[in-house]
Amino acid sequence: MKKNTLQWASLFALVCGLGLTSCGGKQTETGSGDAREVAAGETVPEDAVYYSQADHAKWSEGKGQRVKIQKLAFNSKIQDAGDGEFSGNPNITDVYFAGKEFLNVGVGAFEACPNLENLHFVNDAVVYVFNDESFKGCPKLKKVDGHVQAFGLNAFDGCESLETVITYDDLSQVRGAAFANCPNLKTVILAQPLKDYKDGNAFTGSDNIEEISIPHKLNRLLFSELKDRKNLKTVYLLAGEFYEFPEGAKGFPAEQVDLYVMDHLVGTFQADPVWGKFKSIKPLSESTYFQANGLRK
């Protein structure tokens, strides 16, 4: 059996949840006496079905693949989607993370769901870990944009339509091949705190990346991995100090790439003969994603 990327998530006790139902997010669930934990202004649609602890027990070991639900929502009452629980489900199109925090999307939990198109992070909900192969081979999924602390091995491997991956300042870990073999992946925004990239090669086979951010502690490794990306146009360098261009990145297509660096380092990078070969060097504060100090906007 595959092991979870973060074993600690399983140590948290699951809290008894709301019954499976479809109703508005600000209502109180019929018969439960518990108000929903989704804040005002949330965007979970009224036809979404909320997953519960009872469902978790009932759908374990892959039985969730038989559930005829299109829009599946999680709140803070249930903090785990089990290993393989919805693997291959042909009905699910949208998954909503609507609680303040959600501990664990298990190994292969949504693997090979043929019609899954959207992941929604409602009101900045935080997911602690998308575990190994959790969304592997979901051919219609186009975007991952939310507060995720860790991505497991092969988490989104083979997601053919995936175009965008955007993370925030709670990101800490990306495992090997997390976003491998995604031919349409163009935008990858890795937040500055990321430092656990011990497997490397998270983007193997995703050869059409156009823009990517490089956290400070990963600069040498990622520059080397990206040196053969012919479509690369923009790099956001999240280094707090100047350093020489990595030797292992020989052949990197600098002449075609706009480089963004921390505002106070622009002049230093521009004056360097190697970094100066980039198409342009600009301050991070002028970018869409980052402040002058490299933190997310």
C-alpha cells in the first residue's frame, strides 16, 4: 500500500460531521442543530452536497466512486478524504474546500476522475496536504489556485488540461513529479516559504511552462531543471540576496526570459554580466503575484 506524504495527518481525530445534504451555505442543516461553518460571502452553490463523517465511513475503500454527486463540498466538520475514496468517480465535476482548514486529501482520493474540472478554495480555506496521486490523471482539471501546504508524490501527474498552479505563503513542501506530465501547464507560482523539494523534478514532462517563481532555497536546483524549457518567458526570483548564476543551469534560455527580482536588488542583478543576459530585469513589485520583498500579494 502507498504511504501518505504526511503521515501526521492521520493522527488527527475526525470530528463527527453534518449529514449528506444539499442546501445553502448560510443555512442551518435540517435536524442537525449545527450551523454551517462557512463564512458569510462564501461561494459554495446551493446544489453542492456536503460530505460527512458518516459518508466517510460508508464510502471508504473506493466506494465513493459510485456516488452520483457533481458538486462535492467539505467543511471543518470533516477533515479527511480517504485513500482512493472517490477514485474514478465519473460524476464529480467540482470539489469545494469550505472549512477554515482541511487536513488531508488521501492517497489517490480523486485519482482518474474523468470529469473533475474545478477545485474551489472558499474564503481562503487551507488544505494541509494533497497526498500522493491524490488527483493524478484527472484529464479535465485546469487550475490549482489555493492555500495548500504540501503536494505529495505525483499529486497532479498526468493532468492533461492543467494550465495553472498558484500557491501562497503557507506552502512548505512539493514532492517529486507532483506536476509531472502536464503538457498544458503554463503558469507555476511557488511561494517563498517553500524549502522542502527534496525529490526534485516536480515538473518532469511538463515542458511548456511559460512563467514560474523560484523560491530562494531552490534557486540552483530549479534553474537547472528549467534549462531546457523552450517556452519559458518569465521567472520570478524570490532570493533575498544576490548570488551568481548557477553553474548547473548552463544553456538556460536567459535571452528570452524576463526576470523579476526583489526591488532592492534590481541594480545589482542588472550590473552582473551573466544575469544581465536576461531579456529584462524588473522589480517584483511590478509583477502580478509578488510584493517588493517576495511575499505574495
